[in-house]
Amino acid sequence: MEKIIIYTDGGSRGNPGPAAIGVLICDKKGKAVKEYSEYLGKDFTNNEAEYGAVIFALKKAKALYGKKAVKNIEIEILSDSELLVKQLKGEYKIIEPKIQSLFLQVWNLRVDLGEVKFTLIPRKKNKEADALVNQALDTRREEAKLF
């Protein structure tokens, strides 16, 4: 089975405040295939941005590899957000209604995909996705909004 590795990060300055996402899609050897940096808007929390990055990443994986092929690809999402990873693995409860809604979006996207794994990584191993977040926040590009 083919595998892709996706580094995701989301961040907000102010929490809530201006927020952005960064996504780095790599092949199974870790070689970068595509990178994305998107500004979300002015009133998002860090956790909402983290979920936004995963939603964006899963949609992009489906678009890049095709609806049919992506069913046979293992996707590993790497994130430095303990809350996000543990919620998506069912280890933490989701109390916040907005986060519940975002969780459901991730869950529904997984239906069209092959195996999806969520892995917690140290912040220092997520520098590229973090840099993409900061790039979007610094330039405040508003062309595409996820929500």
C-alpha cells in the first residue's frame, strides 16, 4: 500500500485572533510533494486552526491523488497539537461545540479515504508546517477561506 505523510499546523495570534494553517504533503520517504499556506481569517482559536489544517490536508490529498486512488493510500497526519491528535484518536472528549463540528468534518472526510493515522510529534519536528502558518499570518492572504 502506498503511503503519504502530511505535516499539519494551525495557529492563531491572540487566541482567538487572526489564524492560518500550514500543510506539507510528503511521499513515504518524507520528500515534500506539495506545501500549502492559507490565511483563515480574524477570529479563530488555535484549536480551530489546527482542525482546519487537518480538514484542508485531507481534502488536498483527495484532490491530488484522485478519489479512487486515495482509497488505497495510507495517510499519516503528523501534528504537534496534543489536543487535536488525542481527540481524533478518541482519547480525549470533545466538549466545545465548534470543535465537535470540526471533528465531524474530519470524520466524514475519512469515509472516502484509505487508512488515516494521526501521530503526535514534537514541535521541533513540525518546523516546516509552522513556518507555513507564520508565512500566511505575516502576509495575511485572504483569497481562500475554509470556514
